Amino acid sequence: HRLITKTNLSITTARQQSNNKMNTYNMISTLLSLLCTSTFYSYASSSSSSSSSSFASRTKLPFTLGIRDSIMIAHSFHDNPAFGPAGNLHGATYTCDIEFSAKSIHPTHNWVLDIGQASTIIKRVLKQYNYKNLDDIFVKDDAGNPIMTTTEFMARQIYLDILKALKEDCVEFGDEKLDNNSDNDDDDVIHGRIKVKLWESHDAWASYEDEF
């Protein structure tokens, strides 16, 4: 009888210890779950807030006109080892997607800008580079280093060229006319946005966009 009682007591004690371990495990598991959930929602809230802030700071320009053209160029990356075989002279064909965005459209013509005039400007800008060796056009930077005419670099350059041409030609953009004084009237006024997207191939591209 004493042996049975002692055995039962040992079994009961073992079960209690097992239950205590299980309760401890469940408690730790619950705490970890709560901690992870809290961290996730904190991160999600922060990301959402950051994203919303970024979106809110972007001027609403609901009207967009897009035009596509292309150019063929040659260039090198001046034997820079970071570019591998592309460091040598090679050719490339860029498909150029240009987007013009405005806050409103022309009050009479109902367009962002005249598509014919925009196409002419784009062709004039791209003609500077079409069938040209970019190494001969962009030689050295201000520090005397060779300029790497990457797709990103060219997207920004074409953006600057197009913006300059729009102002020189006094183009009607949306409901206003651009000129060389457009940026001097009021630094807080956004006239529009231009985005230049250059496709290196069917699956690789780079772009540059900015408001003006």
C-alpha cells in the first residue's frame, strides 16, 4: 500500500511539474506572440504613416500625356571594371517613354499640351544623341573624371533638355504658358511634372522624373 501511494505521489508530482512547464511554455509563447504582433503593427503603422506622408507631399497632377520614341547610341564606361564587358565601347537602343503631367488641362483645347508640338520637341532633343557616341558628348565631369553615361544619367539629361525646350518654345502646358521665367514667379508653384523612362531592353529600364 505504501509503495502504491508513493508511486501515485510521484506520478502526481511529475504531472504537476509537466503542467507547470507547459503553462510556462504557453505563457512565453503568448508573450512572444504579443510582442511580435505589437512590433508588426508598430512597423506597419510607421510605414503607412511614412508612405502617406510621402504621397501627401507629392503634388496632385491628374492629367498625363505620354509619348514614345527611340534612339540608337554608342558609348562605353571607360573600361571601369564595375561595368564588366560593358566597360568597352558598345551600342544600345533606347525606347524612350516621356510623360507630361499637369494639374489641369487647357481651358479650350482640353489637353495637357499639343501632342504634335511635344513630339517635335522630343525628336529635337533626342536627335542630339541619336546615332552618336555619347563618349564624345559627355567627356569629363567637373572633377575631371570620365562621365558614365548610364541609363539613369541619360534619363535625367533628357528630362533637363525637354524642360529647357518647353520653356524656350513657350509651350502652353495645361492651363498656362511656360517660359524661362516660369520658375522665378513663385518657388512654391508647381507647373507640372515630366517623367523620362528609358528602356534598355524589354525587361530593364531606368527613369527620372521631377516637378517644375
